[in-house]
Amino acid sequence: MNPKTLLLTSFTAGALLTGPALAEDKLNYFTWSGYELPVFHEAYTAAHPDALEVSVFGDDDDAFTKVKSGFRPDLAHPCYDKIARWNAEGLLQPIDTARIPNWDHIFPVFRNLPDIQAGDGKVWMVPWDWGNTSVLYRTDMVAPDADMSWNMLWDPQYAGRLATIDAVHDTPLVAAVLAGVNPFDMSESDLEKVADKLREQRPLLTTYTTDMTSVEQSLASGELVAAMTWNASAVALKAQDVPVEFMDPKEGMLTWTCGFVMLKDTPNTDLAYDFINSRLEASSGKHLIEDYGYGTSTDSAFAAVPAETLDELKLPADPQKMLETTIFTGPMKQNDALAKMFERIKAGG
Amino acid sequence: MQSRQVLTDGAGFRAAMSMPGVLVTFGLVLFALALVVVLAFRINDGALFVGPLSLSNMITIFSDGLYAKVMLRSLWISGLVTLATVITAYPVAWYLAFRAGKRRGLVLFLVTLPFWTSYLLRVFAWKVVLAYNGVLNSAMIALGIWDTPSTAFLNNPTAVVVTLAHAYAPFAILPIFVALQTIPPSLLEAASDLGASRAQSFRRIILPLSMPGVLGGALVVFVPTIGDYVTPAMLGGPSSTMIGNLIQAQFGKANDWPFGAALAVATMLVILIAVALVRQADRRWGSRT
């Protein structure tokens, strides 16, 4: 092998090894696991076959640190409460709503969210999905007179049969509500109250997790009596005829919304706009509603789903109505302090 | 003149041969380690390596009881893992060295078989065994030993110990096997000629001569299990959070890399002390002469 062939071979080998990273004609999309399914962007695939790379995460705080440390997708899918944080790190570029034909189908309540406004008809995030977080419980295993309250996840009679979500915007937020403090702006003494509430819960739990498949299996087997989950788990277990109910707690469910953000310096803006627009098609949203039980941000998708299905899923066709009774997961001012404190408590501190 | 030529040639060859090792050690290991150490003395101000140094992370680690508590828990769990691994590995290694005969190749193959699947799959396999509706509970109910499934097997430190002891078994079996294999048979023959019972020759000859293998195996199991984070995260439940989980959380959700680096440095110091203690033990009990 002469030096020239050697060089050539090693270059080829290198190119093969790093292939996906060098591909500039593919859109790299970083999303929650389960949200990468092709049914959500059929129009994009038809227009750009084989032009999508997907990586997934289980929690958008982890996603944030991964992007902060140098991972560069073109599009990512964090939730609304994190947008200010992504922006503070200068990771995002404004998205021009004029380039998204389906933008006008987005409910005003999402279009007008304060933290996404980038001025001049531009936004930091295009809202796509929304849903609820609540207690999913076994109707045959809880006490018949069980109080419909988040306190079920703090009830000592179910010790060792409870699980909760390992994310700052879920478990600590609920703990704050139960401790009677404002989750979105806390003083030092408020944080201490939340910490006490979380410490009270820890010995009762089997696990803090974002692995919803495991939680669903444990609820189905009867190992868990109740767990904090998102809508999709309720839909999945009911489809398997497991006797479960997604609670409507008296303190209110949590309602969240997530969407697409475009990373700074992406070379694939055209593909990114096509992708966002295809996800806002009515047919995509219909899949999200019917398969997962989540809401979409577009009125056109809701119009495509029969009213009975929406009733069954307890999804009002107008999200504004939902938000009247639930707690909207907005940005939490003390997110970092809360995250550190939550990690301490999980470790037994 | 002639001999000097040979000498320099030899030196050049040696330098060439050690180049890859030197590059890997300095470029990948020591450089990365230095970055971690520097990061450990930074504060979480957004910039990673530029800015003032501070002892605040170290002060937090040593003054806040939580970290000592989690560190002790990690030492306790991986100590149990090491004990369980060595105790179960010894008979296997003994069988391989003295009794396996023609089947030695087959047994060695079986010992290394778990490495054919990923570690994550082995963790999940244990989850299938230990779960509420898992293999163990189903078998016990079928045999009538208890009638409602027990939640006692999963989400506690025991599940972590069992899984890690299984995963690390080959790391203990192989060094003990090598140590046993190098015991000269003449010593055992001499012992039996002099009327020693089998128990006596085990206690006086085999066990002392295999100690280097036992200590080596114990170290190879103990050091990586202290920092393990996958197993406690998947099977341990809240009560088995180990130091690896805390470090991972600092680099993930808690978003405080300098503090995570400081925890990593503190863990390395603790492991260093453990290794020093084992070396001391090796000098005392492990030496062959």
C-alpha cells in the first residue's frame, strides 16, 4: 500500500465512521422518545424522502445539557417552560412564522405565549403538542372512598406501590402546589417547604423515572397502585383493558405544551421549515390525538377528530377551556435551584 | 562503536513501540483527568474553564453530610458486591483449575458467555427475574410458597448487589483461576505425602497461594462498581442512589458540571485510598514468598 492509498483509505474509513455527522442534506431532529414516529410528518417524508435523522431524550432538562455541551441538532422539541433557559444560553434562532403556512391554524392561546415571542412576526418556539400530567391509578386497588387529589402520591397506605416522574417541572411542581406555595416563583422558605414535601414522599416511592413503559407495565401487573404519568399512559393502559383512571385532581392537573425550536447556525433551515409545517398538518395532529391522547396546537387537527373520541380522551376541542381548570406549566424562576434540591432529595438528603 | 549502534537502535525501537501507549495515556487519560480536576475547582458560572478557581465545591462535599452518606452507601453496596462476587467465583475458579480436566475449555466459555450480550440487557434480564410479575414471584406462587407476589426483590440495594455480582463474576473468576493454576502440583503432593488432610492443604497451601488472585479480582470488581450508575438507576429505587447517580445528575438535570467534576475527583480519592489499603493487604497476606 503506497502512502497515497493509505491516506485515501483512512479518509474513507473516517468518512464512513462519521458519516451521519457530516451529512448536511439531512434534518437532525432531537425529540422526546415516542414523538419521532413517521406518522407525525408524512408530508415531509413525501417531499424529502430519507432526509431525517432522529435522536431522542427522556427529559428536556437532560436534552438541554446535551445541547449545551455541544450536540447540534437542527430542530429540537423542548417544552415551553424551558424556552427562556435555552434562549439565555443563546442556542436558538428566531423562526419566521410567515414561512409556516399552517401557523394560522395554531390556537391563539399558544401563539400568544409570552416567552416564545421574538418580535417582528418571529417566534422562538412553534407550539406543537400539549397535554396533561396527573395521577394514573388502579381503580380496583385504591380505597373506594379515595380522595381525588395529588395527595394519593403521598398516601402512606400505598407505600412501596407508588412511582413519580423524574422531572423538575412535574414532581417538584406538584409538591409546591401541595405545600401551598407558588411553584413559578418561590422564596427560600418556599423552597424549603417544597423540599419537606418531597422528603415526605421519597420513602413511599418505588422509583423516580421518565421511563413510562416501565411505569405502564408496573401498573398493569399491579405492582404499582398509582403513579404520576402523562395522558398517553392512560390511553395505552385503557386500550389493554387495565382498570385505570386518569385522575382529575381537585388541585388541578398540570397542562404543558412543547414545540419546535431551531438551533442557531443550522445549515438546514429550509428542511426545518418544511418539517415544522408538515407536523402542523391536520393528519399529523389527528394521529397525536387518537394514538397518544395528547392535544395538538392546531384547530384543524381537532376538527378532524370525531367529538366522541375527544370526549373519551377528555380533550376539549378548545384548549383554553382546559386551561381554566388546570395548572399551566410555565417557566419556573427557580428552576436551577429546584433541580439541585430535587437531586439531593432523591439521593436521600 | 558497534555495540553503541545496537543500543541506540534498541532505544529507537522501544520508543516507537511505546509511542501509542504514551499518546493514549497523555492525550486521552491524563489530559482528560486534568480537565476534570480543573473543572472541579471552578464555580458554576456558565463558562467552563475560564474564570476564577474556588474551593467551594470541595467545601460543600466535605461539609454537607449527604455526600459522605451517599459515598458510604456506595462503598457498602460495592463492598457487598465484591464479597458476593469473590465468594461465588472462588469455587468456580477452583473447579476450573483442579477438576475441570477436559471440560475446562467449555466451562471457561460458559463463564464468559454473559459478555456476549450487552450489560443493559443483563440488567433488564434481572428485572424480568425479580419483578412483581417476574420469574421468581411466579415460580414461588406456582410452588405455593407464598400466594401474593412480593415487591421485596426490586427497587432496593439487594437487587443492585445481585445484578452487579452476576455481571462482574468473570472478572473475579479469571484472576483467581490463573492464581490457582500456577500453584505447583508438587506442593499439594508433598502435603498429602506428609499426611495433610484436604481441608488442611486447602487452608495452608491453596488459599494463601491464591490470595493475589483473590485480591486482584476483588479490586477489579470493587473499583468499577463504586461508580456504577446504570444498575441503581434501573433496579435500585430511591434507597440505592449511589455516587455515580449523583455525578450523572450534576452533568444532566442539575446542570452543575463543576460540582459533578468535584464529586468525581472526591470519588477518585476514595478509590485511591481503597486501592492503597488493598496493596497494603497484598503485601501482608498476598505475597508468595
